[in-house]
Amino acid sequence: MKLTHVLLFYKNLMKVPGSLYAGKHRVYRPIKMKDRREAFNRLMKEQQNLAILSRPYLTMEEEQGHMKAMGRNRLAYEALKERNTSKMLPHRTIEDHLEHVNTGRKWE
């Protein structure tokens, strides 16, 4: 009788109330060496990417003349910009949108 009682106690102790993978009493997967190695590799890859991004590819002098090296000039760029902005709708303010609300307003 006591053996059954003890075994049932330990069986109930291992039971998790509710969902196994969510909530306050969730069961966590043990962290293995493979998981630690993968996390370390991800951090090292991110560190290398940040190091690459911290150094600019072009110097300031090269950046100023890169459009000239491609054969484009300032006038062609301005024409392209004007052509793109001409297709845009004109800017409208909130007063323009709500102008119909002011028709019944009376001034004393």
C-alpha cells in the first residue's frame, strides 16, 4: 500500500498542469552543446556582419564622383526627377479635406 502511494505521488509530481510548452509551469527543453555552438556561431556571424558594415565601401571622394563615372550628368538626373514628380498628385492639407465641414459655421 505504501509503495503504491509513493509511486502515485511521483507520477503526479511529473504531471504539468495545462499546456506543456506555454505558461508558468512549462517544460523547458534542456540546452545541449549543439544549441550553444549554434548560438555562438550566429553571434560570431552577426559580429562579422557588423564589422563589415562599419567600414564604408567608398571613400568620400569616390562617392562624390560615382555618378560621373557611370556617364550620367546632373541635367539628366534633374530631368528624371522632374518627370517623376510631375506624375505625383499635389500636396493637400487637412484643411482642404475638411473644408466642407466649415459651411455651417456662423461668426458673430
